[in-house]
Amino acid sequence: MKILKMIELERVNDEIFVARDSIVTFGEKEASFIKSQAIRSPRFRARICAHKSDGDLLHEMLIAISSESYIHPHKHIAKSESFHIVEGSADVLIFDDFGNITNIVKLGAPGSGRSYFYRLSEDSFHTMIIQSNILLV
């Protein structure tokens, strides 16, 4: 029986790492690694991609975002966005096409009293304000 260890990562740049193992798991080692990368990166965020290429239909990743990071309002055309909160808390602000806030989704890790899963299926502008020192999704 093989005991799983930290996954093998390919560095794409300061913020993006791709898991090259055939079985990808995220645990404490990967979480610590990606949080430390996020704190040091120029945009204060980093990710480990479990998918192998941008052409994959499903993109799965572990993302760390510092509260120092600015996520500009954006929208995904004909794509959904979803994630589970692993650690920390954040507010997702949803805007109409005129820049008016139409919804605020309060997110936090399980046990925080906030929702820990989020999915946006429509083409709406949105941004995220990190409420904790670091967010892990």
C-alpha cells in the first residue's frame, strides 16, 4: 500500500502551481504551502490546480487569498463559479450591469455560522472582500 505524501507540483509562476500526480489530494502540507505562497506573491494570492490544463472542462483548485489582495469586479460569460470555504471568511458582492450591489453572500468555514459553499451560475459582475487574514477555498 502506498502512503500519500505532499503532491508533486509544477510551478507556472509565483501564483500558479499545477499538481502532476495521478491522484491529487489537498491536506495540511498543501494548505500551508499555498498560504505561504499567497502572502509572498505580488497580488497576494496563489493556487494549486488539480486540473492539468486550461483546456480541461472542469477546473478544480486550492486557492489562498490574503486580505491584502484586491479582486476587481468581473464576470464569467457562459461559465459558472463555485467554491467551498476551507478556512477564513469573505463576502462576495454581486452587482448589476450599472454597478449597483444586488446581493452580498457572506461565506465562512464550516462552524462559522456563514454559508461555506457558493455558486454563481449567471453572468453577473462580482468581487470578493476577504474578511480574515487569509482565505482558503
